[in-house]
Amino acid sequence: MPMIVVTGGDSFVPSGMNKVAPVFQLSNVMTEVPGWTADPGSPGSTLSNNALRNQGIKAAATITANLVFSGAQSATTIQQARIFVNGNAVGNLASVTGASGTLVCTATVPLADADLVTVQATGNATLGAWNAAIQVAGTTVRIT
């Protein structure tokens, strides 16, 4: 009797990256957040410059960026951040008002193998030096 074997192609594997020193001073222009390392808790995670490389194919992958910030000179300063896939903005534009806190960006999108995920952020202080800085501790990007 003949046998038919069907394979599923590429399989998806969760990925992650964590912020490393130094902190990143926000400016009044949306700018890519630099300084990442592959998350050791997400085996196989790799980076391309400041981008997390997706592993496999997933029709509805969830991307979550947690950007811990502090040091804004005013409690009315607005910090914003957004996720990008291959240079295209996806998901929500996160916005938090205050001198410190956490920007949480999310997106649920189809991802192909090796798609590149980055995050950009900005502040709106009257003087750029009065903007918050993205901190190392707790700042992560995850693809699940």
C-alpha cells in the first residue's frame, strides 16, 4: 500500500532580545532603539544589528516590546514607541505620559522566517536633553 507523507515546512520558534548598556536617550524624533542582545531564555534567537530575527513561519505571531524609561524632566512629558517589521510600522503606537514608566507595544501579525523586528521610540520634551532614557533593566522584545 502506498504511503503519503505530509510535512509542515518551517516550524515557528519563539524569539527574544534584551536591552544592553548603555541606556538610550530619547530624542524628539522617532528613532530606532539600539543596543540589544539575544535573550538566552529564547534558544536560537539571533539579531541583525538592532533587529530581532524571526524563527520560522507563523500566521498570527504576537510581538511585545516593553521599554522601561526614566529621567524625563517633567511629569507631562509624553513618550511613544512603535514596533516595526522589515521597516514597516505594525501594531499600536504606545504612549505614556510621565517622568518614568514602561511603554508597552504590541502587534499580532503574520511573520515569515527571518523577518526583522525593531522598535522605535521618541519623547516630546521642550529640550531634547529633558527626554527620558530607555533603561536596560526590564527592556525586552519578544516574538511568540
